[in-house]
Amino acid sequence: MISILEISNLSVAYGPVAALRGVTLRVPQGKIVTLIGANGAGKSTVLRAISGLARPSGGDILFQGNSLLEVPAHRIVRLGLVHCPEGRGILSELTVEENLDLGAYTRRDSGAIAVELTYVWELFPRLLERRRQPAGTLSGGEQQMLAIGRALMAKPKLLLLDEPSLGLAPQVVEMIFEVIQKVNREGCSVLLVEQNANLALEIAHEAYVLETGVITLQGEARQVAGNPDVQKAYLGG
């Protein structure tokens, strides 16, 4: 199967601290791949390296066959690789609609941008109801909807999602994960970092386990979910 993303022997260091050591993973075209692991394992660093926010000290990152190592972050977005970060990063003083408009800042196709905005309203009707509210007045769940909606405004080919369920009520988490699956069914590949390993493995096609900067297990998501060590460490088994 063709891979939209291939990472080989990726290493990242923060000063003397090795955050990632020889990480290799792939995201097949049109699939959801999840990366699970404990806090501090390096999951967010993987996403930051892919999107150009952390500089690798070794290895390579190929997106649609082309290396990203020398590509600045703003150009990576233009290529169709979009990062929805942990913590959401919304601009609280701007309105919901203004935040979404910023998601399309790399695009010049105004007609298609309008179509994308309608798509986001359909995915998240609550955002449409609050389109003129300052984003800082939204609930945590609504802010996560906005963060994902803003990422989708860039029309990603590959969406990097970092902890989309963090701190959210269960019914909101369920809705967010349904949206992730819908977006994927409509053609967007997804690399999902998620501490809720049960949910992540339920919707993913493939999975990787990251421990202290090293991939320790990989395979089809259902096989990884059935691994006794994974069940004990991450699934409450």
C-alpha cells in the first residue's frame, strides 16, 4: 500500500536529552494510524518534527515521497500536511469564524475556501451557532472542535492530531472521534496521538507504541490492542 508519510530512523534531541531515538513509522494513504505511549514518551515530538516545529538530529521524513527536512513549517502546511496541536492553540480574542479563516491563510482559492467553511459548519453545528463569539468564551469541547475545524480549513491530505480528547467530557470525545472517522472516510489520512488508547485503537487501522523515544511495538491496531503488555500498560487490562 502506498504511504503518504514515511519516517525513517528519526532522532530528535533537546539539548543533551534524546527525545526520539531511531523512530521509524509509516502512514498508508487514506488510513488512520495511532501513536500511543505514556506521558513523556515523545509522541508530541514526533508530530512536531513532522510539521517542522522540531528539528531532527538524524533520520528522514518523507511526505508523498519528498523529504521535509529542509522545508519550513509554513511550506509544509501548503503541501497539505496540517498539525492540530495539543492545547488547541486557538486565538481567544478572535471570533470563531476569524479563527477558521486563519486556518485557510495559505490558500487563495476563495470559492473552495467557502465550501470548506460550510463543511466545517456541517461537521460542528455548534461552531456555526457561535460563529461570532470570541473563541475564548467557548467551552473546552467547543475549543477542540474549533481547533480541528481550523486545521481542516487548510484542506489537509494528512492531518496530525495531538491529544484531541484531552480534558473533554465523554460525549464530546465520542463526537470528536466520529468526526475524525468521517474526515478519514472522505479521503484525509490521519496520524493520531492519543492517551485514550482504547478509543484510538478502536478507530485506527495501524498502531505504534512509543516508549521513551523508541518504537517498541507496531502492527494492525487490533493486533496491538490484543497484546498483553499493551493491555496491561494502556488499556486497563
